[in-house]
Amino acid sequence: MKQWNFLQVSIHLKNLDKASGLLWDLGTQGIEEQYLKSSKVRIKAYFDSASDIRALTRKFKFQCEKASLPLHSISSRIEIERDWFKKWHKQFKPFAIGQRFHLIPSHRPAEPIPEGRVPIWLEPGMAFGTETMEQYLVPKRAFLDIGTGSGILAIGATKLGAMPVVACDVDPLAIRISRANAAINRCVSKIEFVLGEVTEIGRSRFDLLVANLTLEIIEESLLHMEKRLRPGGWLVLSGILDRQFSQLKSRLEETSLILQERKKRSEWICLILRRKQGVWQG
């Protein structure tokens, strides 16, 4: 039986996209994910037995430090193949997300698409943001995805007819991943990818803005996000812990953004806000 080297690491769920991307860049042959308590996830990345797993571990740790990506634990071992790769691919079956999307692993391009569903192809192991945006998206209206990660929301917005669509992220790896996923979905030319913060977007205005960010970054960027919204435009914020809501609420009261809905999943919340009509800031 064939032997495989594997690298196992525990991280916070919000860092899953970045960590997986780094492992794919290192040449992993496949990734397993196990979701733990307290919003942690254990990643198990497999490498060929000929690879130098110690060197790969050092390189991965260095890249994580460079990206300010904290690791809760890391280890490496050798495992005898027990048909893990076939099982790993088999477990990633297409499934519905939201009201209209159908997520399909990119290694299954010929998968049938259920009637009435919009397909999105993604590499297994990519984490997804909130799908709340489809409720507020209107075709031919401008869409901005801040902290795009895997690019799933920008891709979904494009497939639902939004235009123009802009996806930005401060992480070069996230931009590469999202651009690659957009290419798989044949919509890369319909999305403008911006490496940088929301301040790099310029003076464009949007009808719907989604942002999956930490509380600190949301607080720093809130006024800039407000300025990027047209009057009556929608802002969907996620990546916020429920216990952080009161802190953010006081900041929201200083803006023209009105809270419309607050959704809760486990310890996380998603806020849907709308900019007041007749309010304009340059």
C-alpha cells in the first residue's frame, strides 16, 4: 500500500480559507476538514511520500507567521493509504446553498444541475461566506464583496445578474484563489478583483455590499463602506461574534445605516443594514 505524509493543523474557522490556500500552494494532494468546538477546525493535508514533510511543515509555519495567521496546533506524520483519496473526493457531493445556488465540487464538472438552481463550482475545502446576499441582490445592480476569500459571493452575484461586480481582499492569496474559482465558473471577466482595502475601490457606488470581516476591521472600515453605498443600498456584515454586537451597535448609530435584521448562528451573527434614502456622502 502507498504511504502518504500528512500535515495536521488546528485553526480558527475564520482562517480556514487562507490556511487551505497555503496548503494547496505547497502542493497538497488533498485536504480533510474536521469541525471542532469553539469555532475551530482541524485540517489534515496529504502530501506524496517522497515529499520532505519536515521542510513543508517549516515552510507552512513560516507562511502562516508572515500572513499573521495563528495556529492552535500543528503536527506531521506518515499514513498508510486506505483508499483515503477516493473517499475524500466521494464525500464532497453537490448540495444546495441558499434559495437558488447549487454548489458542485470542481472535480465533478459533468454533474447534473437541478432545475431552477444556479450552479457554482468550487474546489473542495474552500470555506463559504454567508449566502444572505441573494435575498437582497437585484440583477443589473452594483455589487461589492469585501474580504472575498474564496470568491463564492462575487461569483454567485455575477451568476444572478449583478453588474458591475467588484471583489476585494487585502490577502494576495485570496485574490488568486477567488480569481481561479471565477475562471472555473467562466465569469472571471465579469468580476473586477482588487488587492487592497475598501479605500482602494475609488468613488464607485454600490447597491449591495457584503463584508465578512473581523469586528476590528469592520469598525475601521465602516465609514468607508457607508460611502460606497448608494442611498437605499444594502450592507451585509458577517464575521461578528454575538457578544461584540453592543460594541458595534454604538458605532452604527454614528452612521446613516439602519439595522434591518440580525441573524444568529451559534456564537456568530450577521447584520443586514440599509443606508437611509436621500443621504449622500462623497
